[in-house]
Amino acid sequence: MSSTALRTLPTVPFPKDPLVEEVVGGAWRFEAPLGRGASAAVFRVGRGTARAALKRVSCGDGEARALHAFLRERHVLEHVRGHRNVVQLYGVFMSPGPLSGRPGTTSPPCLLLELLDISVSELLLRWEHLRGSSLWVLQHCARDVLCALTFLHARGYVHADLKPRNILWSAKDECFKVIDFGLSFKHGEQVRLLTRETNKQKKPPHCCGCQVDLWSLGIILLEMYWAMRLKDLGPSPDWGVRYALLLDEHIDDLADIEKFLLSLAAPNVEDLLFLPTRVLRLLNLVVDAHMLLDDEYQDVLEDVREECKKFGEVRSVLLPKEESNKGQVFVEFSDAVECQAAQQGLSARSFDGKLVVATFFPSDAFRHGCLYQPLS
């Protein structure tokens, strides 16, 4: 993608970062910082109702390494466009303007990327009080990341930096996506580079290939299943012994993982609270829907629709009459952002004297009429 010269972004109150204002341009407005690493900083930006993530190369002592990672990530993302489980690249910005007014310097390059939601790393923190993730999340994560890796590996790329914070949930597509390709390489490329170095040292090269991604995914799934970070076991002199004891303790669990991945699981309450979708589920709203008269039933539907329209476009409202679905009401929004606003706005609200519980719900399950039991 060719470089793009950008207009100056109008001043925004927080934080005052002329670098971001300059690079994003007049079409996109800076909204908030999302995170910062050794080689880049990430910001949320907006243009009208659209939102995106801006990844800007960090300047300083490691600028050369950061620029190398930027060029590598840009190259990979431009060659693997369009896969559902890989973060989407929207644009590449190379502003010719000065960097913070210093003569002889240029603004750092930026990637405009798809804005995603919660990471597996954040989910691990929220699961600390639990035994581990639900089978439903484990299945989704394994399937989605394996699909992404199959796609990458078939095109000759190795991600090489797969970890919990590089796997994020997409509320829009309701799936996990892989991000951060700054350390990625073409399969075989690392062999040539290492051979060149080790020939000087007369040592055999040590390199990695696609297997390193599968190993990393296995570690991530174990961490999700146990709700712990395996890196917390080390480094220490007895790390190997402690790790072996942990595996012995959970060997039966490991044997069950294959069954879990092949079984049909349902999400639990934490999944439906933490992973946004386009469908909202309201609990404790109606006690006996099957007992309502037709007029009363329609009145409830209309009341729910009118209340939810305050947060966005409502596509459909479903109030199941089956006794097994007692108390549940489902509201389908046009997009996940509107549904998130409704979930936050309606949680713990009182409706007809009852305290309402608002969670998300998988869109595909809703479309196929698979309505899970109410949460106790």
C-alpha cells in the first residue's frame, strides 16, 4: 500500500499528543490510548461512527528495531488479507511532516488496524477466581487460532509470537483473531539468516518453523484451561520439576482436552458477560411468559423494544414462551457496539419491580434457536 500524506488533526483534549494528531489526519480523530509496548504504541481512533486501532512505531533507542518490526508486520498483513481470524489492515500512513518539531526527522509510520475487544490475557485475569476457562471459550479459541495458523502456514508464514495478549475477541465477527506480526517471518527465511551467522561460528543453526506456533497455542490452551500462567512457575532452579509435577497432577485433564474440543459445549455466565456479541439476553424480566395473554405478551415485547432502541437499532426481540426458557428475553441489535451500550445501560436496572440481569448471547445460537437455560 502506498504512503499517504495526511492533514493535521484538530486538537483533542486528552491526551495532548501532537504526534498522533499529525499522523492520523483530519479524517480520523484520536480517542484514547489502548496500550504501549517496546516497539509501538496503540490508540483508538474514530471517524463518525467507525472505530479503528492506530499502531504507531515508538521512537527512541530501539527505533531501528521498531521500524523493522513495522515493515515486517505491514508486509505480512498485506499478504494475508481477508481471513476471518487475522486482524484486518485498513491502511498504512507515512506522514512526511516533522516529528515533534525536531528538524531533520520525520513522523513515525503507523498501521490503521481493525479495532478488537478483550484479549485472552485479560480473560485470564478475570478467570483467576475460577478453575479455568469454560469449554465453550476453549473450543472457540482453539478452533479460531488453528484456522488462522493454517491460513498463515499455507502461505509460508510463521507468526513466532503467539501469546495470550496477541489473541483478541472480535465482537463484530464473534470470534478470536490473531494480531501482532512484528516478529513473523517466511518459513525458511530464519534458516538462511541463522546459517549465515553460524557458518562464521562453525556451529549448527538452531531455528524454528511452523511447529513453534502450534507449541505456543498448546501452552495458551493449557493456561486457559487451568487459569494460570505457566511462566509464573519459573525461572527457578527447580522449574522443570515443578512443571513435571503440575503435568502429573493434571494428566487426566490433559487427556480430556481432546474430548472437550470435539464436544458441543455451551457458554457460562462469565463468557456471556465478557465476550460481546450483537445479541443481548435479559434475565429475570418476565417470570411466566407462557401464562401471558396475547395482548400482554405484545406489550412486553414493545416495552423491551422501546427501551432498547435508546441504545441503537433493534432488529428483533424474542420472548420465548417455553417453560424451559422461563424469564429470558433476547434482543438482536444491528451491531455489537450498540449491544455493548445496552448491556452496560440495562444491567442491574429494575423492570416491573424486578432486577434485570443483562448478558450477551452468541448470534449463531440465537439464529438457530438454541436458547440455553437461564443462569442461576
